[in-house]
Amino acid sequence: MLQFNLPYPPSINHYYLRTRKGMAINATGKAYRQLIWLTLRECIDKGKKWRGEALEGDLMVEIIIYPPDKRKRDIDNIKKALFDALQHAGLYKDDSQIVDDHTIKINKVVKGGLIDFRIQSAILPFSLRESRISIAEEFLKGFSL
């Protein structure tokens, strides 16, 4: 498992820019991408387990969010900017590799905000995969598709 303390992302409303050709990353988004890239490179220099190569295969992540203030925030918007920046920095090839994510928002204000981010391979032992499948099947029985 890899663990990184990452800077808090800007609002998704301040990350993208609508243009004639569609959506683009604006200056705030580009600055955040650069900050994430620099943070990950700093971790390589400090001898963390990650060597700068994109992780492959299915991944699972755990995200603990410490907001910069007490305003209400949408967790999905925080994750979108974060996942985009981590992909751009080369942690993984595509955020579609993330097949399992657990996000917790701590209602403790941290100056500037903070993201405690953990990532690992989602390869599960066969017995655990079987139990997850049966739990999912049991859950879905209550829904008509």
C-alpha cells in the first residue's frame, strides 16, 4: 500500500473551464495538477515505495478528507479533481482503474485542507472475491432491473 498526504483540491467549479471546443482545465486546475506532480516526485526522493511508474490493474483507494473550513462540500467533486490530478501525475494510467474506493470526510478543519490518500492493488484472494460476489447478489435481489 502507498500512502500520501496531498494538498486539498480546488472546487471542481474552479478546476474546469467551458470553451467553444468543450471542457478544458483552467489555470487553477493546472496549478493543482502541478502541485500533485511535485508532491508525488518529492515522495520518490524521500524513498517511498512508489518509484514513479504508473500503477497497473485494478486499484482500491482510501481517502480521508480534512477540509480547509466548515463549508459544506460534495465529496464526489473533491474526488474528481483529485483523481484527475493523480492520473495526470502518473500514479496510474486511468482513473477507471479504481474499482473500490472508501472516502471519509472528517469534520475537523485543517488549515489549507489535507487529503490522506492510500492506494493499493485490488487483487483479492479468491475466497474473498466469492464472498463479495454473493453479498452483492444478495443485495441486488431486492431490485428489479
